[in-house]
Amino acid sequence: MSDEPREGVDEPAENISGGATGGGAFDEFAPGDGDSRAEAVVDALGDLYWQKAYGGSDGFECLVRTILSQNTSDKASQPAHDSLMARYGPADGLAERLADADRDELAETIAAAGLYNRKSAVIQEGAVWALAEFGSTAGFDEYVERGDPEDVRETLLSVSGVGPKTADCVLLFAGGRGGVFPVDTHVHRIARRMGLAPPAADHEGVREAIEAAVPPGKCGFGHTAMIQFGREYCPARKPACLEGPEACPLYDLCDRVGIDEVDGSFVDPADAPADD
């Protein structure tokens, strides 16, 4: 694999966790004999993808960036983020400028991300909330980095338009918190398809199952690596295993729930027939 950062709106561009400017301490990734199959999966992904560290991103910018990524692709949300930062940046003081922004102008600026009227409202209302609660962008950023992780998560979830995945991405990429495994559509699908979580588990159920089975120092990498694996090998339609066992590097670690390799069909794991 190339040592260039993978495309994505959530991942930092370089290893920045730890040290004076990092969001938290980073444990070196060391694939080995995991105590659970979920950890074994993450270890196997370590042999496939470039390993990154996390933390040190600006908290409020990370929140905005993740809101822009909701219900859209990276290719759509990245230009929206770039346009927003070009007009309202830099990250220092971002909440102050967004709180005072003209709503129509903000919506036009982020149009590339789709759902721009809703997202502009969520972003601006989030900026007003952050200033009311923490006094400034810097105050919010410090809370994300230094506050108790459970308190930070619950506080973020209290904000309209902020769901579990958005809150967890802020904790991981801005706070540098170990043990956080955000669950997007890729992770939700793959974890249930592989049998790492119950077939009918919702996003929170998947998160709880994986975080309980994977060491904290491997969660951040596991999240981004599983997304990449979903894009390259295990998409919603036509997973690689339908081409044969040799087509998927994690074949031996996967239960293939909802996949019929004989007739080439596949369903959502929640719709798969239960084992006798």
C-alpha cells in the first residue's frame, strides 16, 4: 500500500497524536495473537493498510467536518469543507464566525455536501450552542481534548443533529481518545456480516460489541481500516468473497452472515435465516 493518507473526510492528514500538540497518547500498533476474533480482524487489517495515529485536530472544525460528511460521500463533503474553511476559517474562532454567518450564504458555501439547508442549520445552531456553553471555539476544543470522554460524548449527543458516529469521530480525531470505535455504514455492515456483532445489532450495538473486544490502542486504526476494507473488499453489494475464498484477505475470519456463496446472493445480515 502507498504511504499516502487515504481519501476521507475524518482522518487527519498525518500522524499527529501524542506529544505537546497531540490529542492523546498513542500506543504503537502491534499485530499479534488477539484475545478475540474482533481483535484478530483488526490485526489482519494491520497487514493491509498504512497505520495512522489520531488526535490533535481542532475540535469544532472536526465537528463541522463530520456533520458535512453525514449521508454523503467523501468526494462530495471534502469540497464543501474546503469551501467552508476558505470562507469562514481558520479553525481558531470558527464557531464565532459561523454563529454570525448569513444562513443562506452558509448553505450555498456547503452545497456540494448535499442536504445543505439542514446541514447549515445544524452547523450554525451548533456554533451558537458551543459559544453559549464554552464561551469560545477554544473553550470547546479544550473541553473535547480534556473533558471526561463519557461526559464529552453525552454532551455532544445532546446537540441537535449530532448522532453517535459524529460524537465518536470528534472524540477520536480531535480528542485522541483511546477505545473509541466510530460506527458508520461500512463498520455497521462489516461487523455484522463477519459475525463480530449480532446480525440485528444497531449502530450502538455494533460499537459496544467491538469496543468490548478490541484493545483501546487499536480502535482508532481499526475504524479507518475497516472503512477502507469495506470500500475495497466488502461493499454493500457484491462482496469479494462471492468471487471465491482467495478474493478476500479476511475470508477465514468471517462468518459471511447473509451471504450465499453457492448461488451468489446476499442480504443484510439482519435478514439472514437464523442458524438451526
